[in-house]
Amino acid sequence: MRHIEGESRHQIALLPESLEDFVSTDHPVRVIDAYIDTLDTRALGFDKAVTKETGRKPYDPADLLKLYVYGYLNRVSTSRRLERECQRNMEVMWLLKRLRPDFKTIADFRKDNGAAIRGACSAFIGFCREMQLVSGQQVAIDGSKFKAAASIDQSLTRSQVKRDRAEIEEKIQAYLQRLDRADDEDAQGELNRERVQQALERLARRKQRLEVYEHGMQASARNEHCATEPEARLMRSGREGTVLGYNVQSAVEAPSGLMVHHVVTDAQSDTNQLLEMAEKTKAALQVEKLAVLADAGYSNGEHLDACERQGITATVPRRIIPGTRAEFQKIDFKYQAEHDRYRCPAGEVLRRSTVDKDRKHHVYRRTGCGRCPLQPRCTTADARIVTRHFFEAAYARSEARLRANPSLMSQRMQIAERPFAVLKQLMGFRRFSCRGLKAARTEMSIAVLAYNLKQMVSNLGVPRLLALMS
């Protein structure tokens, strides 16, 4: 039979091939190598960037960073799998020049260099800014939930603790009653006291475990606690339902598609994230003016107003709060700014009566609605109340921008949601490997740096990107 045959495994090559021959000139791994070689690892604060004159020589932190970026880009994030790649993957052999660090060295590098790794991620945005690869005019902000390393089964809420404690107490009482009945009836032979005692000890351990959870909730002032990763929180995550994890915030620049700023938080919602994300993004891009797009989850009048005062134009849809079933809604009441009052559809005046500081609302009221012919279409009570947010004007300006350009939210979706899709679907980064918020931030910085390098390769191509880095 005639087939294409490979070389004999026992054939000795007179002219061995070099590592350079195994990686094409336009391979993306060359971009990883070139970019990290431009970093000043000493200035970034990498451990062992400055070596001692005596003792065993350490690995260059630049080499270990290259390994991690390559790994996260290719769905390999654990230290043991990265160790195996060093021994069998020709691209990794080329990248590390045949270095073979063990898994403990690889894991310790990520654990000990969190701040420096985050600095290396930020430095790439600085490089793109200097090369004028980002315009810095418009960004879209979005958040996504990433699973923590710990299992959701290790997390309990206050209601679950209360339910489990009641169940345990009920079982303990049942066992004790059985023991009492056995003593009264002198039927000790029918009851295995040793097995009952073992069951009681198991229940006591479960009860003690619940006390640990309850103490953790009190210490953190939260309604849930995870014993194996206390900083992780239960969060709603779209189709996945409730997950134990962290909320990753990102600001994506258009049209480059780069994640110019990101942060990993334990906040369960996006409501209070807009201002800080916009400020940090503006600082990262070093621009005077910045246009920001975000979805209704970021709706916050106070943040919108603060952004405007800093040269940031944030366009965010107002979160819709279900109102009454009446025909006349708040939009039908006309606000008269010169008199600080509302006028209802019947022409009557609603004057400001009080302030709701918790909800940041001014409250406007009119009584005597029972005599109004439009009452059936407005309210069932004798008074009608309308509220106005402290920063209603900021909401109105944002809504005006949306009415002028309804496609802004479609643009936001295209800009902001794609990076999360690439991270989760193409790069396989759905959950963190390390426990704790600090470690999660380090991991996300590696993943974001890998994504940004991948995105620039897609935008410019390897040869042009290498030329800019040389």
C-alpha cells in the first residue's frame, strides 16, 4: 500500500532544525514575545526582576509572564497544565527557549506578582495610546459575572442557615425522644444506642458548621457566606441563573475593541459602577473629553451628573420602574422649572411637599383629586403623588441623547459585549482558577492582556504590530 510516510524515529539528523523553524514569521506568539520584551520588569515591580549575586539563579519574570499570557490565550490556565506545555508544545518551547519551570514556580509567580501583572496589562494600553492605535473618543461599559474557583455548594444564605438549623434541631429532638422512650419502656435491646450517638454527633458537627457560616455573615455584613472563598458572592448571571463569583467590569474602546480598563468587584449589581469606571477609563486614555455608553443597569442620576462635571458624556437608558396601572403616568405630568412644580393633565398644580433622602427624590403632591372628573384615569385616592429625582436634569439630558440617536444602544452592545464573548467562548475563561478577590484580579489582568494582544493582531496583523514594537 502506498501512503505518505514519516521519518524514522531512529534517524539521526546531521543538521538539527532550530526552534526558529517551528514558528512562522507571522505567528501571534511572536507578538507576545515582542511586547513583553519591551516591558521594564524592574519598574513594574516584578519579584526576582533584580537578582542577587549569590544563590540559585531564578527564572526571568518576563519568561513566566510570556508563559501565562500564551496559556490564557490558548485555554490553558493552571500551573500543572502549563508545566506540561513547556515539555511538549513547540510554540511554548520557542517562546521560553526550552525553559521548563515546574508547576510550583509557575504558580508562585502568579501569586506573588499581582500588582506587577496588572501594571503590565495597563502598560499595553499606554503603548497603544502612544502608537495612536486608540482614538479615545468613545467607550462602552459593561459587566459580566465570572464564576469563582469555589463551588456554589459551599455557599449558604441566611435563610438556608435558618432552614437547615431548624431541620437539624428537629432531628436531634427526634433522636432524644427515641432514647427517652427506650429508657421508659426498658427496651434497650431494640435500640442501637451506639448508632444513635453517632447520628447525634454528625448532627452536632453540621450545627457547628452552620455557626461558622453565620459568624462569617456577621463579620462581612452580608446575607450569604462561602466557607472556602469568603470574598465570593452569589450573583444573578443571565441564563446561568445564580452563580458564586465576581462581577467583572470592563470599558471597551471603539473602534479598536480594546478593553482599556477593567476591574473585578464583589458588587452584585452595576448600579454604582458608572462613575469610577468612567473616571479610570478617562485617565487610562488621557483625554479631556470622553463619550460613554452603558445599559440601564448603570442608571444612576448622581453618577451621570458627576460624569458631566468631569467632561464625560454618559448616555445610559433610565431604568424602568413599574408604576401604577393608571392611564396617566408620570410622563403625562409637566414639570415647570421656574415654579418648581408639576401640572397634571387636568391642569391642577402638584407642589413640592417633602423629600425622600433615601431614594433621592423630591415628592410633589396634590389633594382633592376626588372632585376631579379625570380621577378614574389617574388615581383611586384623593391625592396624587409624583416624584422627581435630585438629578432629574442629568437623566433628561441622557434620554435626549438617546432620542436623538436611537442606535446608540445597538452600538453599545456591539462594542461592549464582544470582549466577554471572546473571553468566555473562544478563550474558555469562564471561571477563576485561584481563590480570593486579589487573585481573581490578577487572573483577569492576564486574560485581558491576552485578549488585547489577540485583538490588536486581528486589527493590524502580526508583521505591522511587530514593527511597532521593535
